Amino acid sequence: MPKILLVDDAAFMRMRCSKLLTEHGFEVAEAENGQEAIAMYQNYRPDLVLMDITMPVMDGITATREIKNIDPEAKVVMVSALGQQTMVIEAIKAGAKDFVVKPFEPEKILATVRKFVG
């Protein structure tokens, strides 16, 4: 069962996405900011990280860089609101593999996750 680390400061977004992914056979862990994501990545070793860009404590771009330093093979997909194109480009430069626009459509999230973890 592929492991997904879901990182978003909005509890509602984590709950919605977590429910969708677990219903489709994925194991999900959650973090509410970039700093938590880094700590959880080291312990959980997920197959994929779904990372919000804008969060308190540590943003998703900084967290992506840190995770890629820990594990250059890490697969991170950014989840961003419309209008964050500049930040998405920064995230890709930091090592993110792809991005999904919020509010997301369930099929888009599933297709993106499956693209990276089968």
C-alpha cells in the first residue's frame, strides 16, 4: 500500500484529501506545516508528499528543499491555489515534481498520485 504524506495547514483540506486517498487504497499521514512535514518525512518515509505552498511556521517551498536535501529521490507534488504561478515555479525549482490546483477535483488528485506511485 503506497504511503502518502499530506501537508496542509487547513484541517478541512487534509480531511477531505485523506478520506479520498484512503478510500482508494493509500495509507495517509498528515502534517499541518512544513516543519512537521520534514520531521514526519524522516520517520514515515512516504512514497509521495502532497504539499501545500502557503503555510505558517514553514512554507511548502522551504520544506520541499529540506526534504530533497534529506532524500534526493523524494517525490513532492505541490498543491496550490490559483494565482500562485510564481510560487509554483519556485517549488518546481526546489524539486517538486508536479502541482495540483486547489480547490482540487478528486480525479485530478488521484491521477496525479497514481502517476507517481502507481
